[in-house]
Amino acid sequence: MKTPIPYSQLTVIGLALLATACSSSATQPKITAPTIPIAQYNGVALAPPRCEPGAPHAKAPAELAQFDFLIGDFTIEGQAWTAQGWRSSPTPPPPARWNGKYGLDGMAIYDEWFNVDPGLNLDTPRGVNVRFYDEKTSEWKMMWVHTGVGQVQDLRAEMRDGELTMWQEYPDRPDFLATFIREDKDHWHRISFAKDDEGNWTKTIKLAATRLPCAN
């Protein structure tokens, strides 16, 4: 792009040329940014995606990438485990929402949960997690607080048999376990487990995440 000529140096000829250029540019086709379809549920728009994810710190542990599938904004469908496999409700509830970004200057991951997409219910219960990897103990340490509970919970996670596995330290919750599975760059899911009467871990709920696209 040419450097603008200072006004004090413009001549009559220069002004004429400038006017001609402006007139010519006005006839050029307008370039518009690509539009992103607005996700909806029963005709009601979901909240727009948050598109400022931040970036990992240059000195962040390499293990930070284990949870980087959370970075972005995702609509969540809940499914229940049955004898026939994963099933959605015949009358599915409104989708939940889960979004994540880098925090603590890229040394941790912040992620927020909304029981119902806030575009559908602005007053829905919600929670926030702070996740960081402790290289001394080789595990994830997480603090979770939810408006419906009002108590900070201490969660941990580590890789077990190739799966990112999470449990709760405080308050003590020995019957809870969850695993996270990355499917592709736009999909992942979390599976919750509970112990049956014989003490075996059984699948209960899947939270299936689908990314909401950003224009950039």
C-alpha cells in the first residue's frame, strides 16, 4: 500500500488524482468476512462461541496438550448407557455448553460448564474448572466450583492405559470416575462411571462435545 502524501504537499493535480482513485475504489466489489451459521435448538439461537482461546506458555509442561481438546467452545449432548449401548433420551433436554481457554499466562487451562446453553437459559447453573499439570506428582490437579453446589472440589487426573482418567479427592467420592476421549479436532467426549453392587466400574453418562465454529 502506498504511503499517504502529507496534505501540505498535495498539489491541485495531486488532489485530482486522489479524487479519481477514490472514485475508482468505490466501484470495487466489497469484500466481506465469511459468515458462520448460528447454532440453534428448536429455533432458538445458542450463545455465540467464545473465540479467544489464548495460547500455552512457552515453558508449560508438554502434558498440557493432554487436555487441549477442551480449548474452544462446545455444545454438549448427554447420553445414557443402556444394554443396547449409548442412547439419547426420546425427548432430549436442551444442550449443555462447555468452553475452555488457556489461563495463568498459558500455564493452565480454564474451562466453564453451563447446565443449559446460556443462549437458551441465561440463569442456568454453571461451574468453572482450573486445570494444571503438576510435574512433581505427574498428575493433573484441578479445582472445580459450581453454583449449584457452592463448594470447591479437588479433582485429579492422569493417563491410565492410554485414557485421560479423572477422579475426585475432596470431598471424598470413591464411587466416581470419568475418562476423556479425543475423537477429532472438533469432537470429544467424557464418560462417567459408577460402581455397581459388586464393586465393578460401569458406564453411566456420556457427555458428547461438538465444537461451535469461529469465523477466524
